[in-house]
Amino acid sequence: MRIYIRLFSFIIIPVMCVTLLMFFTYQKQLLINAENELVNELKNKWEIINASGVLELPPHEARARLESISRAAPLRITLISSDGVVIDDSYVAADSVPGIENHSSRPEIQDAFKNGEGMEKRFSTTTGQRMIYYAKELKEGGNVLRIAYPMLYVESLKKKMKEQAYATFLGLFAVLFAVLWFISLRVSRPVVKISRIVEDIESGRPPVFPIFKSRLMDKVAGLIYRTYNALEKQKHILEAEKKKLNGLVNLLEEGIIKLDENGRVELANKRAEKILGCLLRQGDDVLAKVTDRDAIVLAKEILSYETDCTKVYELQNAVYELYVRFMEGSRIIVLTDITDSERYSKYKSELITNISHELKTPLALVMGYAETLMEHPNMKPEDRDKFLGKVYKGTTQLNQIINDVIELHRYESSSAEDIETEEETDPAEYAEELRDYYSDKFAPGMKITAEGEPVRVNRAHLSSLVTNLIENAVAYSGKDYIEVRMLSTADEFCLDVEDGGPVIPAEERDRIFERFYTVSKSRNKNISSTGLGLSIVKHICRLYRGGITLETNSRGGNTFKVRITQPE
């Protein structure tokens, strides 16, 4: 019996709802049409009254004609001046017209003066009925002629429509009730089968579709079968789209986590799992999954937020920008690695500090000697020449620092695509040029050899590599022993600069390629260095997809080895 009631209710309720909707829609449209017809009738009567010339008659004749029209129509005719004063009203005695309140606040009057015509429906205290008003400005005189008609026709039509609708609805309900009850009894068995199919679908079990004797129920079962297959296909499509979306999210460099209001995972990409150091699956409690101490602190802090926020957080030797946003009861967490930008900011600060420090010493020297020269104009010529030499040496050092900083900045901001290779350099000829250049400066303790194919490295870059390494060797090892070896092949350029020591301490080897870093100068106090040469060499090697290493040689000294790729 329950299946009968359910089937009966399932059929009759929608049918009756649709029927009610149709009746009320039809009734509403009929009332709208009736009101529109009434409005058009009012406009026509207004034009007839205006065209009849009754308003141009003497006041007493005009009033008699208006009262006659008003009784015959029936219409309420009102003439109103531009300031809202009622000039005449067919529903009011002539001697009572002056006592009528000002009509300037009436909506239809305001619209008539503003737009040329106005329409309004409201209850009239004068007539004691609901009226529809139509007002229009006269072409001459600036007055407004308003006519009103009782809405008795519309109200009576509405009442009749309701009575008809209720009667029809009750009759239809009785017929449908009897028919549908009969149908529900006839189709009880097929409906039970259909119900079992639906229950299987709801429980997630694959449904079994039997063959029905009734053509109608067979069609219903076929419809359910097609719908089920369509939903299954759509389900597979949605699952595939979900996999694609998860794949796209996993490609993001940022860690993405979506938590529900209870702190359980709704979505997490691989980057987020890597940052937190654990696997996160849908439904996991994020606090229960995280094991790293710092990550636990971060997870607790995320769950403590109640509003959107942005914060910088350090985790696992990296710096992350943490962004939390609340959306429809969920928390969206974005972890962006800003370690490089933070390091760059720190680098800029250190660079400014280092440059300032490096410039102070030679600048103080120049200023000190220059001040001495200015304060002692009668200084001995030999002392003056000595002081001028000191000033020149200081300005030379300042110029060297500035040039090295500019050169280092150029290499740091360049990439392999920016390399412009000029003509090739013959290694033997270049070695001869170096021997000639350094013969008067560091002879005889320097040996330069070169062999192999032409070098395709940019000539300025090649010279910077060689001279910076040679001058570094001279500055920190002296002139006792320096050997430069160059080997050029079709694919690679090799440069070795070997000195006789002393060996650079192990604790300083990781820092010698930093900007402005210099090891102890006690071994050679007569030669100064800006501390930028090895940093310049490192960045030139980076441009050519190569590198520089430091080894201890058999003489107890240092050997710097450069290996870079020859440009195509």
C-alpha cells in the first residue's frame, strides 16, 4: 500500500502544481489585459473630451457638459492648474471645488507635468472606491486634464476568475484523483521493479533492468537506463576533469591546501606535501598528518586564523609567504617560496654596506693627503710629490672598485643569450700577448702556455677571466711561482692558474667567490685588491654554462681551474 501512496503522491502533486500555476498565470494575464484595455479606453476618452471643445466653453456651460459626460460614462473629470489647484471636478459640487486639497503631490499629476502624461491606481476618498487615474497636460494653458474610472469592472472580473479557477481546479482534482489512483493500482508491480532499480542506483550498486510487459513502464525503464548511463558517463568525465585539475594544481610552484571548517584536507598539491613533509589526502586531519616540529607549529597557526591574512614564515631553511583566505566555509592556504627574493634583498643590503666600506678606506686616504696638501702650501717638493702619489694611488683604487662593481653587475644581470662572440682568438698568440704584458710587472716568476683550437669566448670575457685569476695569484702568493695553462678544444675552454702558495685555508674556500671577500693580505701587503675579481670570474663561468674550482697543487699552493663551454 505504501508504494501506491508514494506513486500516487509522486504523480498527482506535480500535476496539481502545474495546473495551479497555469490557472493563476492565465488569471493574472487576463487581469493585466483587462487593465490595459481600461487604460486604453481612458486615453481614448481623454482625447475625445479634449477634442470636443468642452473645455473652451464658458465655465458654467463647460461644467454642465462635464457633469453630463461624467454621469453617462461614468467618469470623474478633473481640471488642475499648473500649481496643483483644482479648477473643476465633475464629482464635486461647484461651490465645493475651491475646498478640494491641492493635487500637486498626486503621482499622476507630477508625471503629467514632468513627462506629459501620468497613470496611477489608488483608493479615492472622494468616491469611496478604488479608481484608476489618467492625467495629461493640455497643449494650451499649461493645465492638466485628469479623468478617472472606477475599477469595479476589473475587481468583478478578478472575483469571477477566482471562482472559476477554484471550481475548475476542484473538478480537475477529483478527476485526476480517480484516474491516478486507478493507474497507480495497475502499475504497482512495474513500479516496484522501478523502485528497486532506483534503490540500487542510490546505494551505488549496478542496477538490473528487467523486461516489462507494459509498454509504458518499459519506456520508463528505458528512460532511467539512458539517464543512468548518461550520468555514469558524466561521472567519468568529471572524474577525469578532476584528475586534470589536480594535475594542473600539482604543476604550480606554490603549495596549495584547501581545508574544511574542521581542518580536514579537501585538496592539497604535491608542492604543499613537500613543504609540510607529509602526504595529504582528502579527509585527512592536517594536524594528525604533519610530523615535522616547525610544520606542526605552522599548521596550528593556520588553523588559529579567523580572517584572511598574509604572513612571511620560515620553514626548513626556506622563507615562504603564507596566504590564508576564507571562502564558503573553507580555508585556502597558499605557500609561496620567496627565499630567492629575500636573499636578493639581503644581498642588496650587504652590497651597499660592502661598497660603502670598501670606498671609505681609499676615500679617507685621498681626503687626508689632499687636506694636508691644502693646509701646507709651502711643503717641500719631495714631500708634495710623495703625497700626490698617495692621492693618485687612492683615486686609482677608487676607480678600480667602481669599475669592478660595474663589471660584476653587468655579468650578474646577463644570461647566455646576451653573449656576443666576436672573432676567434688564437690561444698561442693570446699567450704571447700575456707574456709581453706581464714581462715587466711580475717577471721572471710567471709561466704562460696555451694550445689547441681557436677560442670562441668573447675577448673581453676571456681577458677578464685570465687577468683576474693572475692578479689574484700575484696579490696573495707573490711572484715566486705562477703558471697559467690554457687548453682549447672544439667544445670546451680550460684555464688553470697555479701559484706557489700559501694555501687558502679550508674555512675560507667557500667564501672566496663572494663579493668583496678577501683573505688575509699579510702575505703581500704591497698589492691591494677589491675582493671582486673571483666573483667576476664565477659569473663569467656561469654565462658559459661552466664553473670554477679550487684545488691544492703539488707545490703547496692553489690551483684555480676554469671549465666553460665554447659558444656555437
